[in-house]
Amino acid sequence: MMHRMLSAPSRVRRGMIAAFVAVMLTVLVGVAALAVDGGLLQDNRRRVQAGADAAALAAASVLFQNYRTLTVLQPDPGSKAADAARDVAKRNGYPNDHITADVTVNIPPKTGPFTGKLAYVEVVVTYYQTRYFSAIWGTSKVPVSARAVGYGYSGGSGIGILVLDPTAKDSLDASGGGSLKVTGGARVIVDSNNAEAGRVTGGGSATASRFDIVGNYSGLFTGTVTTGVEPVPDPLAYLVAPAVPPDGIMTTTNLLKGNKLYTLTPGRYTNLPTFNQGDEVILKQASYDTRGGIYYIDGGGFNSTGASITMDPLTSGGVMIYNHATSNANNQGVQITGSSLGTVNVTALTSGPYAGILIWQDRTSTANMNIAGQGVFTLKGTFYTADSLLTVSGNGLTTVGSQYISKTLNISGSGGVNIDYTPDGTARQRIIRLVE
């Protein structure tokens, strides 16, 4: 009878397996650390960057609102922009408590290409990520950092004329023997991609430091002319139309020869009379009351055919005419015509969200806006009619606005049309964006 001999299990083998398991467990935990902690690290990196971006934009928004008061000595008056950045960072889960996260706000930035520049803000968010499987390599938290730079600007756009129609032929049309002249170094922009987007005919001329035309042009354009450029969007698209104010008050006094003296306070008006040659119109300015110098024309248009229009000298702050046309009929638009016997001298608002805007027509209205300078005629500020034709003519030494933003533009007449552009005397462009 044969007996099978069974050997006892090797103790050495059991020890090797335990050691192998221990080594492999460390490797497995390391792989888990890379997968879990590494994945969290990447996810938190994206979240921290989003938090830094949001904080920089919040600060830039405040810098935009306070842009006019920024100085080298006070780049962030009252630390309002920095506080806004920290508040947004906290609401996104990054309190500046030096435990969960650190939030550093530099106004102006201390690093990068915008170092020391006003209206820029640098935000650095550092989040301290708790270790999970990676605790096998240490117990300290892992810092995750992100940086963003924002910019908040409110001021002149450097644009003297912007014609918005994207396809129209003769979108900018200067005809007659007169001249169009844009001063102040401002450029003229024509968004139309038409092969005949802009033209000057009839012996006239157009002069500006620069013309940017999406399509092409013909005629005498004096200045640097560049075609094939990218169109420029409406820089005032961000502005909300003014709320309808309480009714204004118009008092009427009889003058000689059947003419009248009209004195108007800011407010809402419907069906204003047509102001005729020999009439006098006096507009109270922004300081008169709390209505901000806004004349809200709620139907009937604003029409003056040769009347004198001036501002009340006992008030200040300028005016804005907002035309809320109730139809697209041209008598619902704005028409201001000068006269050799009259005086027109009106200036746009000097402060507030509508600073620099003199005449604003409802963006949905296609009623024409017609401005004809003659005699002693000075209108200073932006003419804004985003969906209609703006027709401007000059006769004599006239300043017919400081900036035109319209769907299409027709310049006519035998005299000169002078656009006196200044950054402070025109509508404010808003820029709130990330630059890094």
C-alpha cells in the first residue's frame, strides 16, 4: 500500500504574500490618490478659475460705475470694487478666511501687462484642498490657485460717426456741395458690407482722422480709409431707455407778431406744438428738479422749424430729448431746423447714465430724425437713432452734434456739417470684461 506524503505549507511563502499585498495596497492607494485627489484637483482648478473670473468681473463693474472718480491716489474709492470682488468670491465658496481660501485683490494689478493701470483689477484666489487618498504622502492641504484680471471703463468711444445698417447701399451718403468734418481725432465707422457702403457726391467732401468701412466706398474721403474691417456693434446697446417720468410743465407767453415764448421743465410730453420761426423755446436743465433733465416725448415727436431753442441759464447740467414715437410716421420723429433769425444752443446731459446724449430716439422706431443747421446753431452731444435714417445738413458756421449713431446717415446741404467730438461730451461707452 502506497502512502502519499503531504508537506506542511511553507511559512516563508505566507510571509511573502503578506508583504506583496502590503506593497500592492500602497500602490493601489497611490493610484486611487491620483484618480480621486487628482480628479478633484482638476475640478477645483476649474472652479477656482471661475470664482476668480466672477470676482474680477464684479470689481470691474464697480470700477465702471465709478470710472469718472478714479485717480492714481484713489484707484478704488472707498474700496468698493475690492469689497465686491471678495463678496462674490465668498458667495462662490471662497471666503478670505486663510483656512478654506485666500482672496487677494489688487487695484490696480501688481503683475502682468496691466500693472499699475487705472480701471483694471487683479484677483488671485487660492483654495486649500483637503487630501483624501493622497494623505499617504502628507497631511497638509493642497493649494489650488487661479488669477483673473478685469477691466471696467466708462467714457468716450473715440467714434464720431457709427452707421449701423449691415448691408445698405450708400449707408453713409454725403451729397451736395458742403463738407462733413469730424474733429477731435474721432473715427467714422460704416458697418455696411455693401460694395457701395459709403459715398460722397456733388462736389462735397468728408474729413476725419480715420474711416473704417466694412464694404467699399466712392468719392472724396480725406483721412486714413480702411475697408474690409469687422463691423462694430452698437456701443449704447447696454443702455436701458429712461423710465417714463411725471408730466412736465410748459408755460406759454405771447410775443409780438403772433409768436410765442415756451418754457418747459423736464418730464413727459405728448403732442407738443410745432415750434415755428420767431418762437422762443427755453428748456430747464437737469439741476431744475429730480427728473434728470430728461424730456420724454411720448407721441407727437419734437418738431421745430426755425424757432430759437436755448437752455435756461439759471439751471445747469444739460438736457436730453428722448423720443418715444407712437408710430413710424415721420411726424413722430425729431426735426430741428435752424433759422438765420434764430438761435439754437443746446448741450447734452453732463452726468448720470445718459451723460453725453442729447437726442435719443426709441430703438424700435423707424421715423426719420432730421437736423438742419442754419444761422447761430450749436447742438452738442450724441444723436442716437439705432433703427432709422438720420439726415443732417449745414448752412453757415454750425456745430451739428458731437457724435452720430444711426442706422443710416444722409449728409446734405451746401454748408459745412461740423461734428465736434469730445470724450466727455458724447455718450459713454461701457466696457466690463476680462482681459486676463
